[in-house]
Amino acid sequence: DVKVTQSSRYLVKRTGEKVFLECVQDMDHENMFWYRQDPGLGLRLIYFSYDVKMKEKGDIPEGYSVSREKKERFSLILESASTNQTSMYLCASTGTSGSIGTIYEQYFGPGTRLTVT
Amino acid sequence: QKEVEQNSGPLSVPEGAIASLNCTYSDRGSQSFFWYRQYSGKSPELIMSIYSNGDKEDGRFTAQLNKASQYVSLLIRDSQPSDSATYLCAVLIQGAQKLVFGQGTRLTINP
């Protein structure tokens, strides 16, 4: 079974703090993703990575950065947390297969509910 | 036009009936399609994937794909109250390395 774990289920931080969210997958997947999910807005992609030390901006990268130093670990960093970053943060991973690198099933971690006060 | 569209619901279905969830997508070149179930406060869980036209069955779930009509659906037979959740449709856009998700359909199964 694919397992994606996230460092915290619930997190409360103060405005201006630097926040680190960690994600680890145990299936040797190449691709990893960070989303946030808010009521009425659905899943929104923040950043993704298709290889170690590689990163691509998603739809809403502003205010966030990422780090992928090892294949199994993908970190999301809030440089200076703000109240509008209060949200559910979801990490996901997928493998690739075939000569064209087609992504198949994407698996999610349990999520981190972050509250910024 | 949104890339992946779903009726947000809520969709209410009596217990034991068939629940039908629908999804349309705009990229004609899309090849991979997925259905996720998400319970309130939890993360999305992959329940079905489909890559070829036609039906794919897994237990009480059947995914149906019609690429000509750019339409994918999920049928849940013998619906149970535990099926009450939000169902997300996801599509792999051609040439991309990321999924595009619909907004989700909230399904309620009434005992």
C-alpha cells in the first residue's frame, strides 16, 4: 500500500512565523504535490516536484516555497505566515511509468489543518 | 469554461438505490481519469481510475468513460449511508504532469 505521511494533523501558528510542513512517501514516487483546500474553492495546487531538487509552481505559489532534497520528502514552507493561509494542506505523490512518463494514481496524505492567528 | 466540471450537488439518494455522479472535461487529449472520495475533514481517497472508453467495475463502483463526449461518470450500486461523502473527479491533462480536479459533488445517502 502506498503511504503518504504528513508531519502534523493540526498546527496553530502566529502571524509572521515561518512554518514548515513536511511530507514523506514510501513508494519511491517521482512526483510530489502540495495543495490547499478551502470550502467553496476546491483543491488548489501550490507547488509540485517531479524530481529531487526540482520544483514547479502550481496555481497559487505566492507566499509559499518548497524543498525537495530527498526523493521521499517534500517540504512546504510558509516564509511569513498570514491569516489568509489558514487552510487544510494536503500532500500527494504519484509514480510515473512508461516511456512517456504518464502519471497514474495520485495518493494523498492525511492532511494538515493549519490555523494562523 | 472550467477544465473539469462537476455538479456540486448536494445529490440525495435513498439507501439501496444507484447513485450516479457525472463529470465533463474540456481537454480532448486527456487520457487518464480518476474518482476520489472525500469524507468531511479527511483527505481524498482514490477509489477508481479509468483510461479506456467503456465501463470499469470494482465492487459496487462502476466508472464509465466516453472520450468522444468528454464525459466520465461514477455509479455506486446499492448505496449505503457510508457512501455519503464528496466525490472528486480528476483528469490528467495531456502533456501535463499534474491532475486537474473538479469542485466535487456532495452525495448524501438517506437511510
